[in-house]
Amino acid sequence: MTKFKSDFLRTMHERGFIHQISDETGLDDLLAKESVTAYIGFDPTAPSLHAGGLIQIMMLHWFQATGHQPISLMGGGTGMVGDPSFKEEARKLMTVDTIEENIASIKRCFSNYLNYEAGPKGGALMINNAEWLRGLNYLEFLRDVGRHFSVNRMLSFDSVKTRLDREQSLSFLEFNYMILQAYDFVELNQRYDCRLQMGGSDQWGNIINGIDLGHRMGTPQLYALTSPLLTTSSGAKMGKSVNGAVWLNADMLSAYDFWQYWRNTEDADVERFLKLYTTMPLDEIKKLASLGGSEINEAKKILATEITAILHGRQAAEDAAETARKTFEEGALSANLPTVEIASSELEAGIGLLALIVKAGLAASNGEARRHVQGGAVKINDAGVSDERMAVGSAQLTDEGVIKLSLGKKKHILVKPV
């Protein structure tokens, strides 16, 4: 089905968000007829979400923008178990304190995408499933909820089957995760009239479980919508860079580094990413996607600026774009470049080049740093360096009182004595 009546599904289809829908006609009719509540769950496995989860947040954004109520569900309960879907081994168990700290940290980015203030049906909701999961009575839960699940069927789900086929251990604790997620859907329906759960395509089995549980426990018809699991055109996993995860929280990744990640988008991904990760009109996106040759770089800059503006604010995005322009086009220093602080005493004594490269996050080890130097990729104050035994010290400080350490043409760090 490609001609949707509802604004939301039409937007999802036009911008490339849809992988599967449990009942296209039924969901489309419901969304066209009334304001609906939907949710996506986020387990607090780290203090920040990363760019790989941004597609889910944008789905919630468009859900609200088309007149519906989104719920960002924090997994304060399910986070104690950990989603085993397509993982090779169990997640490391977290303490309740760590989970709560992670949730508090993750919450900071959501208000950039969702309006939690009251609206026609009320604003977006942020809810923690610990409200109903942590206080469950185990025996009552087994009797009232567990009896509706077939172990035979659960073993047939790809997320479980893949693990077992590889003869990798799946603990009873993890096996319970899909039951808890299904129960979340029922609870959210009973408490907030939530009718739709969305997520990545790897969550399809878990979401369908929730629909089936709801049917058995007397809820109205529930629905599922999943997005494709994205990789770049070259096959790289979204949200990962050579330096690790592309975090959404500014205290874990600067606005400049976030901008740079999107600026380095592969040519073939520009149109797709503009549709998924920005709110730009489709006709403007089509014009940018038609650019060829070196002009595609201008489209990449717009992509990076628009995505960064939503998360970090327009000013921070424009500052990042200007910093990049000055750095790459003029070779100038900018206070907005990422900075690593080094003790003045350490700099006066001289710090080894390889150690400095690692400390600046441009390499994971001295061996990797050595290979960069030997390959001619390292510069200090825009001058190439070839001596891997070089000591970097106060003599390299510029008039601005910093040292510019560069790896290749695109990675620049300011070393600042403190």
C-alpha cells in the first residue's frame, strides 16, 4: 500500500521510514480518523543514545508533528534485563543507580525533537517502565501474563533463533525480555490508550508479541510499525565512526564532531539522510540530491548543519559549519575546534607525540598512532611530522596559546595547557 490517507503514514512512506506495518489499512484508517498515542522504548545502556537511534526519535517527532501523541518510554525496568535481540552475548547487568543516572542523562536530548508541553491531546510523554515492572509480583505475573506465551513460538523468533543456532548461551533472564516488552505495550494501552508501538526492524517479533498479548488480555486492536535497520552505502553501521559511537549528548560528543560525522556522509546516502534526519521539505531535498560532482559537498554541509541544528541548536550548528570552513578552507585556528587539556607541567617537560595522539583521541593505541605518523597523516600546527619519537612541548604553542594537532585533512584537535 503506497497511498496513505493519514498524514503520518504518508510522511513515513515519502521519507523512507517504513519497513513493516502489522495492518496498513487498519492503522491508516485509525490515524486518519483520530489522534493516536504511540511509543518507542529506549533502554538506558549508556549515558547517551547515539546516532543509530536517531531514526527512532525522528519517527516520534513526525508522529507529533502530524497531530498525534508520542511516548518516549525509558527502560528503567527492562534495562535491568537487557534486550538480547541479535546480540552475540548477554549485556552487562547494570545497577539501579547506573540505570537511573543513564536515564537522567538520556532525557536531555529528547526535548530537542519532541514538545512535552500540553497540546490538543497533551504534549509528548516521557514514561519509565520501572513504574509497573519493578513492583511486579512474580507469581501473579506468571499466572496472569506468562500463561499467554508459547515457548515454542518464542524459540522461533529470529532474535532468539540466531543466538541458539550459533550455540551461544541465552539466559532465562534475557529470555524474559520479550515478555516484559510485550507487557509494556499492554500497560501503556491500559494507562494511556496507546495503540501503536514503533521501533527498528529487529524489534518486529517483540512488538508482535505485544499485539498478541493485548488481544489475549482484552485490549483494542494494537499496531506495529518498524523502520529499516540502516547502514551506510558502504555497509558501515549507523551511529559508529572510526573513533567510536556518535553520541547525541553534547558532553559526550561536541557539536563540531557531530557536524563532522554527517559532513562525511557518502555521496550515495545524502538524499536518504536528508529525508530521514532533517525536517527539510521534500522538494528542497530533491534539488540538493540532484547536485553532482563537487557540488554534492554543499549538500553534505547543509545535511550536517540541519541535523546538528535540531539536536544542538541553530547557533551551534552554524558555528560548527564556520569552524570547519575556516579550518579546511583557510587553515585557521578556531576556538570551536575540539580541545584536549594537558597539564602545563607535562607540556613543559615534553610529551611524546604518540602519547599525545592517543590522549587527543586520534588513535586508540601507540601502535595505531605510530602508523599514522609513518603514513604522513599527522601534522602539528599544519606542518607535517615524521619523527615518531618527537616530544611535543611549550615550543609548539601558537600565539593563541594552543597546539593544533591534525590527523589527515578532517580531524583537528587543539591541545591546551592548563
